[in-house]
Amino acid sequence: MSTPRHFRPPKYALASVAISLAGLFNGYDTGSIGAMTTMAQFEAVIGRLSPTLLGFTVSLVMLAGVVPSFFAGYLAERFGRLRVILCGSVLVILGAVLQGSANSLPQFLVGRAFSGCGQGIFLSNVSVYICEVAPAKHRGMLVGLPQFQAATGVCLGYFTCYGSVKLSGSIAWRLPLALQSVVGAALTLSCLVLPESPRWLIQHGKTQQARRSLQKLEFDMAEAERDFLTSTQERVSLSLWQSLAMLFKRGYRARTMLALFILGMVQLSGIDGVIYYAPTLFSQAGLTSSTASFLASGVSAILMLVISIPAFLFADKWGRRISAISGGITLSACMFLIGSLYAANAVHPSGVARWVVIVSVYIFSLTYCATWGIVGKIYASEIQPGHTRAAANSVAQALSFFTNWIVAILTPILLKRSAYSAYFLFGGLALVTVTVLVLYMPETRGRSLENIQEAFHRPTVISDVTSWIRRRGQAIVESPEPIQLTNRSLTNHSASSVARPRRIEATK
């Protein structure tokens, strides 16, 4: 018996889930690589890595993803969202195979480089695709799917390694990489069966294909007709450098800079340092047993997944602005608290301070998953105009990869030299981010992609202040009270200067 229609999710939601496997792959790699490279079985084959080499190996995925991510938007604008995502998925499969079959560090690094190139190509375009196939009322939830699946991947990565570490031989670290290739294959299959973005088809003059795509996705045709299906905007063919230069021209610059800032600073909060090196952080806090430390990392991953569920489900209920600002304040507070405890030399293998550190790490991770992790990708995707959306997201994703790489490579070095410097650094950066968001982040929840652009006429706080001054000025002009002033000449002059400037000049 077929499932009743009203109990079946719409196909645009299923398409979003399928393409979000890209987030699952990214999260799985993030959750497994730190544990994998510290296994004794890994060291027996590849060799023991110094803190600097460990940071480089772990972070090479982000470094390798910078350049392809920078160009992925132009390719997606020219060839389509799904074709570019498909190319990225093939590369990550190749990378997982190279890593899983490696018997030396050079081959392992080459595999991570291929994986990074693939992720750089598909991660930003996945958010763009979902953003363009989702209706306005569900866009926040669906664009948050890749981040939700990333949290799921982190959890799976931790516990796959927690289980496989008990296996003898190199299969202990090769098995997680084999599972990565399976996820990559599933993403490849999704790209082959899903319909192309109808908004991209419209921009390229393929109206009939766009209508068929909308029907396959079960998108509301009335909303499509109202927002973009009947658009008469002509397609503009731009070269790679022209498309990149357009992002920084007047009318586009503010949105581009805000997307760059948000996705860059989201990573500079230190979240990947916490995820990659969670066992190290918990050991530093006083959990001396490697098993206890690793299990604590797994508990953190589970809680991150759990908190991601309501954050993902209610992404369209909570405002983007309040979520980002409140989340940033909490992240900064956690980092400053941990740093202060280490700076005061209060953290010891026994005592209350170590548990304050551990709980603060948990709170930091959960807050990130509930706020910045969800809002950052949604906001950066939806604030761009249609013809620059892919390019802007790709440039922002390239910056995100670069800042992520900086965090991943610096964290073990900073932790070795100083117990508190990394925490103060990340806390300060989070506080700076909050300040900028308060000043320049308009609310976009509930608006169509085509209407969001109106929110960027002025920065938020400046607009609020301007509106207040305008209202106050109007109230003063309309109020009869100034006429009651005792200084008649001043009253006459004020009234004349406001209401009859031409008559004053004539009198003179």
C-alpha cells in the first residue's frame, strides 16, 4: 500500500536530504581524522607525527579545499549546481581510497589533498542548491540540513574509531576511510538522479526544464510564479574574473563582505580545534586515561548531534540575527572562562576547575551547533542575488576553509606552548564577530530570496537610528507645542524655516 500523500515529505525535502550527504561526509572526516591519526595501529604503519606534522595532516583537507572552492561558484553558474557537486563527490571517493590504502605518509597526504579538493568543490554549492529548491517557509530548516548531517557525521566518525581501535592491524584506521568512500558513492548517486535547480535553469533561459524540475520537486507553483518563474531578467554571460569582480562592486559588496565575514569568523571561533583535538583537550583538563578522554569526546559528539535536532527543526522559527548574536556571546564567554582558569593555574587532575573546563567545552560545542553552525551557512546562502549566489558562496567557503585550516594547524601548537592562549584568541575573535553582527546583520527569516535584497539598503543599526531620528523629527514638526514658545521671533523663524522656506527668502 502506498504511503498517503499527506504523510509523505515533499520531494524538495527529500532532495535536500540526499544532497546533504555532502555534510555527512565532511563531518565524518572531521570526527574521525583526529582519533585515527593517534591510533597505535596508524603510527605502526605511517609513523608517529609531531604536533606540527599532525596539525598539517589533519588540516590538509581545508588547505587543499581553498583554491577549488574559490572557483567552484563560477563553474556552478556555468555548468549547473549538480554537475559541479558530482565532480566533487568523485574526488572525495578517490581521496578516501588513497588514504585507506596508504602505507606511507606521502600517499596519505595526497589522499587528504584529493578529499579536500572535492569538499571544496561541493560544500558551498550544496547550500546553494538547497537554498534554490526550498520554499521560503522551510528554507532555514532545509539549508541547515548539511550542518545537521555534519554533526551526525562527527558523531559517527568518533564512534566508528572508538569501535575500530580495538581491531588488530591497520584495519583499525582503514575501516573508517572505507566507510567514507561509501558516503561519497551515495552522494554521487544523488547527483545523478536529482533534478537541477529551477532557479539556475531560469537564469539560463531554460524555462520549460525549470517547470519540469519544479514538478519533480513538488514545489508550490504559485510561489514559483510569484517569485522567480516569470522573471524577465536577461542572462548575463560573465568570465571567471568578471563574476568574481562583480561580487565587490557597489550593490553587491556589502552582502559579499558580510558572507565572507560570517563564514570566516564562524571557523575562527575555534570549533574545529575543539572537534579535531577533543581527546587532547580533555586530557589536558585532567582525564588522564586515553579511553576516558576519547569516550568524553564521543559524548560531546552525541550531545552536539542531539542539540542540532531542535536547531535544525526550528531554524525557521528563530530569527537568524538573534540566534547568531546570542550564540556568539555564549561562545566567547566559554572561551574566556576556560582561558582564565588555565591562566590562573587552577586546572589540576583533581578539583572542581577541571570539570568546569570540561563542561565549558561541552557548552561551547552545543552552542555552536545550535546557533553559528546552523545560521552561518543559511545566512551566507540566502543573502546573495541569484546571479552571484554560487560565486559569493564559493568565495566565502574558500575563506572558511582557509580559516578552518589556520585553526586546525595552530591549535596543537598553541596548546603545547601555552594552556590558555588558544582559548583567549578564539574568545576574542568571537566577541569581535558579535560586535559586527550587531551593527550590520539584517534579519532575513521568512523572506523570499528575491525579497531579501531589500534588507541590505542600509546596515541594521544605522537604519534603526535613522528611522528613530526620522520619527522624532516628524513628531516635532507635527507637534503644536513649539508654537507656544514665549520667544515669538524664534517660533516664527523655526516654523518658517521648516514649513515655508521660499517665503522666508522672499521676505529677506
